[in-house]
Amino acid sequence: MHSRQLTPVDNTGDGNCVFISLAQIVLKNPSQFEFMRYIIVNWLRNFPQKYKSRKPNLSTYCNTMIISGKPASTLELQVIADIFFAVVECYSTQDFNVPVHVIQPLRLGQMDGCKSRIRLWVSVAHCMALVDWNQE
């Protein structure tokens, strides 16, 4: 990761590690993780037609996800990709050369290629931001 100028930024997690990591990358402030959670849940509530097929009872899901400490799923990563028109790349702690999961914005096919990247380092039960301090 260091050869690619990416530094993993660890966090306490407690079910909030994805939101802390996203706040670190997107807002440049990991303490804003509850605001990041709010942005994502608000987006899901405002655009249910985009995500209803992924979560049949989206309203109940949103009521659960707004609670601090509730771990994120790939749905929240899809929402971040859509909000910020960025590709979300998830790297494993076993192999950090190639992402194990890549999430494209849903509208990518309708617009020119997406150049923004949100990179996360994920293990079974934890997530860390991968930050390029040169682009801060």
C-alpha cells in the first residue's frame, strides 16, 4: 500500500468502522461518522426506487441503519458510490494489490467514466480507510 502512497487509517470501529472510514476519506474528519451515516440513510429514504430490489423492506432497514453501532453492508457502499460518483474499492488484508470488491456508481453507464476512488481495507469484521495523504 505504501508504494501506492496509500496509508491505512485504523479506527475503533464498534460497528461504525465503515462510516468512520468513509468520513475520513470523504469529509476528511473521522469524527463526522454519524453525519456520514445520516447522509447515507437519508439518501436511501429519498431514493427508495433505486435500492428497493436490494432491500425489500427498505423503510425498516433505514430505521435500523440510522442507529449508531449498526454495521454497514454493501448497500451503504453502493449509496456512497452513487452520492459521490466514485468507485468504491475494497481491499483485503490478505492481498492489497487487487480489490476484492469494486462498487461502481449506478449511473456510471449514463455518464463518462468515473475517475474518483474511495478505497477501503476490509477484514472479516473491520474496515479502515486507505488515504492518499498527497491528495488531501
